[in-house]
Amino acid sequence: MPVMDTGQAKEFVLRHFEDFVNRKDLTAADRNFAPGSQEHGSDSPPGLPAGPEGPKQYLAAAFQRFPAGGKLAERWAYLQPPHPAE
């Protein structure tokens, strides 16, 4: 994935949350998480698999804990590594 400017990164995060969380589209994880990524949420259960499957399992469990129509608030930080040329 090419390096994103701030506006592109913001749009990516907003689109990801709209698809993955609000629309409950777990396939968004396949598009948005790298194969070796690791879930680091403070309430993430130990042993989640690396890559898209970890966030998919984590969010599927959250959907079960919070039934349809319930409200969920989340705080999330996106850290983009510096460009290799910097």
C-alpha cells in the first residue's frame, strides 16, 4: 500500500469503520489488515490469530456481546509508520 497523506488516511479509517463495524462486514478485514498484523486491543483475548482472521474473530464476538440496536463506543488510534525516505 502506498503511503497516504493525512486526508487519505482519515478517509481509509472512516471507510474501514463504516464497513467493518457499522455494516458488520467482516470481509473488510481481508481488505484492510496485513497478513502478519496482530490485534492489540486492551480487551483482545489472548491467542487471536495473526492477519485478518484475528480482528474478524474479535469483532464477531463483540457483535454477540452487543445485540442489534445496541450502542457501542470505541476509541481507536491509527499509527502510520514514517515513509522509508524520511
